[in-house]
Amino acid sequence: MMKTALFAAAAALATVATAAPAMAKDVPVRHGDLDLTSAKDQKTLARRIDRAARKACDVQYGRLPSADVMNCYQEAHTAGRTQMASVIDDARLGG
């Protein structure tokens, strides 16, 4: 069963839903403070998404994650990066 992970769009005060694994928790990722037309700020958002995916799936540093945890992380990370691409495209179009 898939659970919806919400990544908060702080600038627009809205949330966007993406599919994530059942074990994932909802973790907000803010980006309203970033200029997403800037490569530097895009990298910052990518780092935030990575941290959020790790937190959502309870990936712990220094421990070998189970296959379920790694699958969760990979799916949550992919969903976040897909959403990131959409937000960047909107920023480039002036939205």
C-alpha cells in the first residue's frame, strides 16, 4: 500500500502530494527561501529532499539499512526529485 508524502511549498503556502512507500512519514520540505532559477539553490533543495527522504524512511547513519528501508528511501527520494523538477520548471516560467 502506498502512502502520500506531503512536501510543503512554503512560498505558496500549499502542499503537493506525491506517492511514497507505506512506511514513509510525511516530511515537509521548504523552498520558499530559495531562488530555484539558481543552480546553487537547486542543489540546496536537492540536499533538503535527500535529508527529508532519509528522515521519512528512518534511514540511520552508521547502520546498514534493511531492503525495505532502502526501497522506501529510494522511492521517497525519487518522488521528491520529481516534484523538485516540477517546482523548478514553474520557477523558470515565472510561476
